[in-house]
Amino acid sequence: MRQKIVAGNWKMNNDLNQGLELAEAIINLQHEIPEDVHVIMAPPFIHLADIHRKVKDTRLKISAQNCAEEEKGAFTGEVSASMVRSTGSEYVIIGHSERRAYYNETDDVILKKINLALKNDLYPIVCCGEKLEQRENGQYFNVVREQLENTIFKLSSEEFSKVILAYEPVWAIGTGKTATPEEAQEMHQFIRKLVKDNFSDNAAEDTSILYGGSCKPSNSTELFKQDDIDGGLIGGASLKSKDFVELTKTFS
Ligand code: PGA
């Protein structure tokens, strides 16, 4: 079912104590979160189990920011999807543009991760989005279509029903430059149409598509108001409890 979602991607910020404090501050404000908004926090791996203990009796959910592309074994430094699930996390972000850019994650790797997430009962939050030059040279629809064709459109409809999508134009991430509500809506509508063509009307109607890229309380009302925008994947503004909770109140 299509849901309103605000997901906070903490990235590589906050040591364990700071992370627990931030989670606690968000929990203390949870009474302000509208009932129909689903809130997910994605801290670094090492926080997951401890934060899960704090949120388990609340409406807040947790997500990892990544998982390994292999199931288990001699992969020093990696964290598997099953390990993520064992912490109490229900979600995992896959294919973030920072993973694509700095860790050379290809669509093939991303598809392997999505499959492992699904196999381990995690909801994948799958990111797509174009770079600045691709926006400027008019390639953005093709880029996003190809990212989706190489990954989620290879899933069965049943598998796809567990997927949350996030459109994150790379030029808007951490730059303070947001896509205009019209630019974001245009792409979200395009993505929903692709979902319809690849799966069904129902799948298109039920898929939550989040916007990400310098989304904050001062611009989220206009973004979340758009027909095809179902919420946000939030970086910078998710590190401040007040801003993060404020964002959940900006759906119309
Ligand atoms: P930002 O990050 O909100 O800091 O731009 C968004 C993201 O990368 O998910």
C-alpha cells in the first residue's frame, strides 16, 4: 500500500552515544508525528541493534544504509542482509548515489543486494537519480529508466511490492540545491508510469516514491504536496530531531 514515509539517512555521522541521543530525541517528539506518516531512521550499522531496543515499542522503524552483495563468508568488513535483519531493522537503503559514486556500485551489484534484502525479509529502499551533467544534457529520464530497468524491473510483481523507491537527483544531494516541486513531480510521475508499464496499475498506485536531495521543513510542504511524491529520504535535516519531526508534519 502506498504510504507517506519520512526516512532519515544519517550517513556516516554520529558516534554510538550521539546516535542514541538523536534517536532518543526523536522518540521524545514522536507524539507530534501524524498517525498516517511512517518514520524510518537509517543510522550506521553499529547503531542498529541498540537503537532498535529503544524504538521497538514505538511507531518508529529502523533501516540500514547498505548491505553486502554476498550472502555470507570471507568478505572482510562487509555486513550481510541477514545480519541487518537480525538487529531488528526492517528496511535497507540500496543503491544510494554515494554508494554508486564512491564504492563503484553498479546496477548489477544493486540488484544482487535487492534480492538478498528481499530474501531476508527486509524492505529495500531503492535509490535512483541522475547527475548534474545528465540533467543538463537532457538525459535524465533515460538515466533513471535504465537504472530501474537494470534493477527493480527484473523483480517479480510480488517481490516488487516490497520495494520503496527514492528519486534523488545527485546534484541536489547535500548541495542545498533542491529540485523544484515541478521537476521532482515530473520525474516521480515518469517513474510511476514506468512501474505501471512494467507491472500494473495497482503496482503503480501502491508504490511509495520518496524524493531526496536537500529536502527540509522549509521546502517539504511544496514537494510533498505533489501527486506522485509520497515523502522524503532525508540526509542533513535528519540529523536534527526537531527538523526531522517537523518534516513529518508537512504533508497536506
Ligand atoms: P540531503 O541527502 O538531504 O543531505 O541532501 C539526501 C540523501 O542523500 O539521501
